Amino acid sequence: MSALGEYAGLSLPRSAIIGNRIVVLDAIDSTNSFALATGGDGTVVVSDTQTAGRGRLGRTWLSLSGQGLWFSVRLEGLIKGLVFAAALAVRDAIDRAPNVAIKWPNDILVNKKKVCGILAEHRDGISVLGIGINVHQQPDAFPRDLRSKASSLQHEFGGTWSRAHLLESVLTHLERSVMLLRSGAYDSIRDSWADACDLQGQAVRVDGISGRVIEIDASGALQIETPSGVRTVVSGDMTRVEKE
Ligand code: BT5
């Protein structure tokens, strides 16, 4: 079935802003690039495969055909807290087991393996939220160096997963939280996301800085107590340190 057929039955409330237009593609370089270039407020772009899917800092996001849900949401304006809302929306859409976790700042892990990455980009007053969710991959679909770190919903949970249902569910959760953000509820979204990150008091290492997390501050940055004082870390690749 082409991607067009698979996503045809998507049903979202008529009043929803997010998903008021859904562009379904078989292949594209990156759904984020497409959504940055065209669309209106709430346009969703989903592609069966991406030939140049990207992560943060120009990293590559593997987006094989038939294996995952690769999509972007275009939104008018700069929306503070958008990636927090996105992480909560994906977690709530998956919500099959207690071992679904948000890893600061914006990965979703199942059984400690990454099943979803989120990339927000901004240009000319437009925000684009890109979400990649691994749905069907078996471990050998990932390159060797990723096998211990990445997985898919199907592999971790078994059962049947539909990319269309998953998209519908993420968009429904996202609609609610983006509308909350637009009505000024940044603090409550940030608090829910920070609670879900569950880092207070944890020993961590982020890009060469090691210490104990005092808190996730109002902007979402980590305040880390280190031997040389408190350091603020806005983003980076964080690992929990089991024993110091
Ligand atoms: C992210 O970056 O995790 C954000 C990924 C966002 C992807 C979506 S898909 C739709 C939209 N269109 C795009 O072009 N992008 C967005 P980062 O935290 O930098 O993680 C990237 C790293 O994750 C890579 O360097 C790999 O180590 C690993 N990785 C790559 N592909 C992966 C995959 N499919 N599953 C798990 N890990 C992966």
C-alpha cells in the first residue's frame, strides 16, 4: 500500500488546527524541510521515507520506508515549550507500559532504548516540529552502532501498531497541549515535562560536564551541581551515571 492509502482513514476533529491539512508523501528529503517551505498553521507533512532525515546539530535520522512514522507539524509563530509539548504528546500516545520515559531534553525511550526523536526548527516566524517514531523495525534494521541504543514500538511491545493510528493519537494530544501553550500555559506544560524527565538529584554527564542535577529550571535547562560550582546546561546529549 502506498503511504497515501495507509493514512487516508485518519480522522481528526473538524475543529482541530493541527492536521487541518495533511500532506502525505511516499518519499521526501526531510518532512521538516518541506513543512518549513510550505503550508499553513497546523499543516502536517508525513512521509513513508526520508532520504535526508535530520536530527539536532546536522545529525542523520534514519527513516526507512515502511518502518516508522516520520512527520512534521508547521505552526505559526514561535511557541515556547513546543518540544516539551511534543515529548508529552508522544509519550501519551504510546502509553502502553510504565517503561516509556522522556529522556531530557527530547527523546522518548522504551526500555531505555530510543524509539523517538524530536526536532523543532524555526524560520521567519514559523515553527516546525519534526517527530520521528520507530514503529516496526527489528534490531537488524539499525546499523550496528545503534542497535544497543535504538529500538521500535513493535519490537519492544509486540502487538500490532498502525502508523496512522499513532499519528492520529499524537496529533490529538499535541492539539491539546499546543492550544494550552498558545493560551499561556507554558508553566504547566513545562512542569509536566520536567516531572516526566525525572532527573532531580540524579547523577548525570552532559557533553563533558558531570554532576548531580539540582533541578530543571524554568526554561527547561539543567542546573547541575559540579565540583567547580553550579553549571547550566541548555541542551546536549545527557547520560545518567549509575554510580559516581
Ligand atoms: C533527534 O535528533 O533525535 C531528532 C530526530 C527528528 C527526526 C524527525 S523525523 C521527521 C522530521 N524530519 C526530519 O528531517 N527530522 C524530523 P538527535 O537527538 O540529534 O539524535 C540523532 C541521533 O539519533 C543520530 O546521530 C543517531 O545516533 C540516532 N538515530 C538516528 N536515527 C535513529 C532512529 N531512527 N532511531 C533511533 N535513533 C536514531
